[in-house]
Amino acid sequence: LFTLWMARHPLSEMLPLLAGDVHPPLATLLVAGWRALGGEGTAWLKLLPLSIGMLTLVATHGFARSLFGRRVALLALAVIALHPMHIYFSQELRSYGLLTLALVLAAWTAWRWVESGRARDAALWTLAAGLAVHTHYLGIVVLALLDAWVLLRIARTPRRLVPWAIAHAGVLVLVLPL
């Protein structure tokens, strides 16, 4: 209800309210945009977190498949699809479902970058990490742990530190408005 209450304000009123809130503004702005597109019908409002939850299932499957293959990916998909917190987050307008999606994408793209070294994967990690921070500040804790894992994995190849630092500079640029 709080997110919906905030999203009902005109942007000129909402931005100062969001500046004084303890949460990053992205989830509320997303709900405001969603509300502007389709109104406040219950089914319409629930479609946003449900869509985010479905995208999280797709990302989880893709990540698990990349790491462990098809069978484990199906198991991971089943576990998250039936997990009570995932089901709950897929029904509410708060930021936790979006945070989950952003962190799954960040973990997947970090792993892909460690494996491939492709600039595209580092750029996707930058976007996912920026999305996580703009969604909820607790994402920073998970990103820090993920970052520690990446640094341990690339410690023996110092030339990879520069691209990883550049990816972090990109995240910093994305979160400076906060």
C-alpha cells in the first residue's frame, strides 16, 4: 500500500517524497509508470510483480543451465517457482521481487564474465548491479559478496582487474543520482 500511495502522487510531488524515503526510488517509479499505463485494477497491478517473478524464473533457469546443465536448471526452476517467498514477492508491489531478479542477473552475468572475459558480459553485469542498487540498498551486500568471489576467481590474471574496475565505474555512474 505504501508503494501504491507513493506512486499515486504526481511526479513533481513524488520525487521529493522519494528523496526523503529510505528506499531507492526505482520500484516506486516503476509502479507509477505501470499505474499510468493501465490504472489501479487489482489484476493489472498484480501483473507487474507477476511478470517480474516470471522473468526471475527465466533468469534462474538460464543461470543454472549455464552452470550445471539442463537437469539442474529444471530443478532450480522448480525450487524457486515453489518457494513461498518467491511466490509472495511475485504478488506484491514492493521492491523485493525486482531485487531478486536483478541479483540473479548480476550473479549470472558475473559468472559469464569470469568464464568468457567478454565486454558484453561486464556491461550486462554493470546494468544488473545498477538495477539492484536502484531497487534496494541490501543489494549492495550481495553485490559485495559476488564481487569478492569474482576477485578471487581472477586474482591470478591481473590484466582482468582493469575491465572489472571499469565495470564498477559504470555502476558508480549509474548510482550517482541516488
